[in-house]
Amino acid sequence: MKYSQVALLFFISLVTFSFSSHADDWVSVFDGKTTEGWKANEKPESFSVENSELKMKGGMAHLFLEKEGFRDLKNFEFKAEVKTMPGANSGVFFHTENRGPGGLKKGYEAQINTSFVKDPRKTGSLVDVKDLDKSPVEDKQWFEFHLVVNGKQIIVNINGKPVVDYTEEDKPVRKKGREERLLSRGPIALQAHDPESTTYFRNIRIKKLSE
């Protein structure tokens, strides 16, 4: 075999390995059977598994990811398929902290809300930082929720399209009660909202990015 052919085969194998490794960076953090690796800060009954889907209904509570290696995230990508029922409200918190029962003060919330009328901030919003007044998706339909946090940049993609692209400035000014809405590091938490809200998650994955 000629040297050029050997080199070509080596290059092909290297590219194939590189793509395989890249795909393997995504890690499933929900087994579709239990909430193992997750912990509610209150009302654990608000989180259940039905038909391989994580169901959120039962009142305000937050489900923290406590899977080994994913408790203290800084730069990462988060993907999940999400479905809201009419009137539902939910969210994905990140760089947050479990301080027990109550609302989450630390970190950001990426909003999930198609038709909850009491909250004008719709799906894809970075709550109280970059708010959207119209949801890009409909209730009762699965959509892909893709969050990217890298350095000072936060991108929220819905069905493959960016709806928010925000770069945190130095010493950002936040409204009263949101002073800790800042980038740092910490776990992810999924929100169950009011007793009438029903939201489903499935195929939940995370890719850690270099720091």
C-alpha cells in the first residue's frame, strides 16, 4: 500500500473518531423510569414519571440535578424535549443552588410558558433579563429546548432556532429580588409551578464544555 493511501486511511479514521467522541459528549441525565439522580427541594409529589416522561404537576417546587459529575456546572449545553399543557408554566434554572423550600434566588431561569396568562414572559425568555412576549411554540406539542452557557454568553434555542442570545456585562444591574441572577456555577433545576400547571420533559441530556 502506498504511503498516500496509508495517510488517507489514517486521516479518515481520525475524523471518524473525532466525530464519535463529539457525539459521546452528550450524557443522558434522565433514565425515563425514575427520578434517580434528581432531588426536589420540596413537594416531591410534584414530579413523577409517566410513559418514560418526566411529569411536573402539583404545586411550586424545583427538581435539582444531583447526578455525579453534573452538580456543579459552569459551561455546558442542555437539551430536552418539552411539552406544555394549556395554562402551564415551568422553567430551567441554572447556576443555581438548593437552599431548601421556596423560590430560587441564585442563577438564571430560562422560561417555559406558552399560555400561562398571569406571566407575560414566554418560552425562551431569560426571566427578568431578556424577556419574550410571544411563545415560539404551541401547547400540547413537543419541542426541543436547547440551552448553551459558555463563558459570559447564554443562548436559548427553541426547535433549533436561537430566540435569546445574551452576553452578561460586567457588574450587571438587576431589579430588586433578582440581585443573584448572575453567571457563576451550580446545578440545573427544573420547575414545577402552580397546581394547575402540567409540563412534560423527556430525552434530557447535557454536554459539559471546557472551562
